[in-house]
Amino acid sequence: MLDQTPNAPTAPAAAAPCNRGPLRLNVRQLTHGFTLPGGQLWPLFDRLDLQVGDAEIVSIVGRSGAGKTTLFNLISGLLQPQSGEIAIGPRADGTAGRIAYMLQKDLLLPWRSVLKNALLGIELHRPVKAADIERAREMLARYGLGGVADAYPHALSGGMRQRVALTRTLLVDPTLVLLDEPFSALDYETRLMLEDDVMGLRTAFGTSVVLVTHDIEEAIAMSDRVVVLGGRPARVEQNIPITLTVHGTRDAVSSREAPEFRQYHARIWAALRQPAAPGATP
């Protein structure tokens, strides 16, 4: 049981509901915290609820220290929650769903070719088959990397390396992809292209995506919903469905040109500027 600071909220955190069919992720009553150097127990989440639906893209934004990356580590199983439930929904055929986690750094192995880096996730699960190699080459070609499949990471640009990392992520057939600021170190043009790649996942593969980002524009452009985390313990302060009027297909550029875009930006920015509750800083 976590010690609560005198001014910490004690009511359950607000839920971030989903209206997109079967749940791909269901976080219920999640409680977790850390022990500070002085021995004080510091609550990070207290009965947090969060849901993500089928083929839904959800962005999580919040001030630094709100617990966004820790939440990803809990969802992915890298950390075990102190209490609560984290459930990954099954596939349409009833088989178990699978998470893939893509970080800000591409983490490509320099001694492996682009193709072998892309296949690494499969290797960690089972032996690679000829069909896997064919599928990897097809996916690399889809992302404009067919001509460099046998090259090594040092020969690639930052954007190309991130596309290899995205291919590696998708080749394990995830039902849910966690993206932790994967584009923050890239130039603007490359970021827009990769945002389009991610937005295309639900159309091409029916994949659900949860994105952690500090970029409000990126969150609005890519997402069906933006969840604002804040407070201590962290709670869902706002759960904002995103509906944008675009001409033609919604993509990274057309989203930013939508008439509603600036209104969403102002709303999220105002939420992030709200003063933290007393006692929210250790």
C-alpha cells in the first residue's frame, strides 16, 4: 500500500473510455509508485483507468514526470504494478493479442543488416522461416527500404533507421503498438512521413496504437483521442476525442490544416498549463 501525501487526491482517477468496439487494452484501477532516496513512498498512479479500442490511435500527453513512460513500462510488462489490472485484448479469432514497444532510439544492431534487424523481433519468439523473410522484404519495400535491405544501419539516415525499427515492431504481428516519443529526434519532414506511416497501420493491419509525446500538434494530427495525464498521483485530467474536417484522406498535413486543429491545440495546451496540485512535487 502506498503512503499518500497529505494533499494528494484520494478519489479514483478519471477513466479514459473507448467507443471503438472490442478493447485492445484495458487498464483498471492501476496503482503504482516508487521509493524516494529518503525512504518515502511516492504514489505515481492511484486507481488509474485507461482503455484503447480496436484500430484506435490514442495519444498520451502530460507534463514531465507525469508517469507516461512508466505507464508504458507497466503495460508492456517491464514493470509489475503494485495493484490493479492490465489486460491485452484478444485478436478477432480469439487468439492472444500481442504488444510491441517502439522507443525514441531505433536500437538497431550495427553488425546486422537492415533485413536481419527487421527480423530480430521474430527471432526472439521463434526460428525465422522463409515466409518471414519474404514478408520482411515486402514490408521494407512498403516503407521505401527495399533497396537497402542488405545494407547496414550506419548507411541509413535517421528517418530510414526509424522505418527499420517500425518494420521490426510490426513484423511480430502486434495488436497494440506502444510508441514512446519515437519521432522527437527527427527533422520535421521525416516526422510527418513517419506519422503517416503510423496512421496507416490501422488501415493496413487493424493495429491499435498508443503514443506518448510532448508534441501537441503530433498528438492531435495522429490521434482519435488525446488523453491528458496530470496531478500526483497521475490521473486522466481530460479525455478528448479528436474529430477533424479534412479534404480527402486524413494524414499528418491535412490534419494540421483542419479548421478545428487550433481549437484542440488551445484546449490541450490550457490543460497542460494548469498548476500542479499542492504536494505534486517530491
